[in-house]
Amino acid sequence: MAGTRERALDAAVALVGEGGMRALTHARVDAAAALPPGSTSNWFRTRAALVTGLIDWIAEQERIDLSAALGAGAPLDVDGLIDTITRAVELQTGPHALRTRARLTLFLDASPLAQTPLHAQRLTFEEGLRAAAQRLGMPDADAAARTLLACGNGLIMHRLTVAPGAPVRPVVERAVHGCLSAPA
């Protein structure tokens, strides 16, 4: 069973994912997590501390879930890269859509300093895509990594806003093959 801190953070994710930053208060987190009043403030004294804790929590949970879902090894071939990106988008827009909504809200509304863990995580994903692009011989691995990340982010936004069931794989296939054939 999750401890009070984890319950509070899970409730905070749901509150922000469903209602935006205005929904995030210590009292609402306590109520949503079925915790005694004041429990959340024991862990996070200020709203800024709660926001920072929430951002750290989201980054940590995404690393854990994506690592487990995508396997330990990096994609060794084109189909493996396409599968990896497709699974990542489907995971973030399916079982973890609420958390993804909360992350996007925090990117837009939290202070730049508080966003540091999310930016660091994004750089980690970009580095992984760059390494995969280099292994696959893409002419410009840096541009390929940025392109594939932008494609994935666009698909995530599209599926979260207007087309929840939009196919992912065909779009990812085009993006990967476009990066393979792009001039250096």
C-alpha cells in the first residue's frame, strides 16, 4: 500500500490532470487522497514545494513506466525504433493520459525553475533518440532526434485533445523513414 506521500502525489496528479493548476491545493489533495487534513502540508509545506514535488514525482513515474514498457535495450533496427516510439506515445495517451495532461499543464504553468526535472527528462529522451538515430545511420542524428521527439509530442497532443484513437504507428513510420532518407 502506498504511503501518505505517494497517495498525496497521485491525488495531485489527478487534480492537475483533470482541473489544471487551480485545482491544486493542499486541502484538495488531502481530500482526493482520503488523507487527514494537513497531511499533504506535512510533506510539502508550501504550494511551491507541492508543485516541485509533483513535477519530480511525474518525472520519476514516467521514467519507471517507460523503462518497463520499452524494455531494457535500445532499438537495434528501424522496426524496433518505430515500435519504441509507438509504445511510448500509446502509453502516455492511454493508461497514463491523466499524468501526461498534468505534465503538460505543469510545463505551461509552473515556474521555469520548477520545470527543471521535466526539461532534464526531455533531454534524456532526446539523447536516446539521437543514439538510436546514429546506430541506424540516419544522416543527421541531431535533427532526427528533434524531429522524432516533435512528432511524438504532436501525436500525444493530438490524441489527448481531438482524436484519442488516432493511429500512431503509421505516423511514426513516416517520420522515421523520413529521417532515414533526409539529406545530411
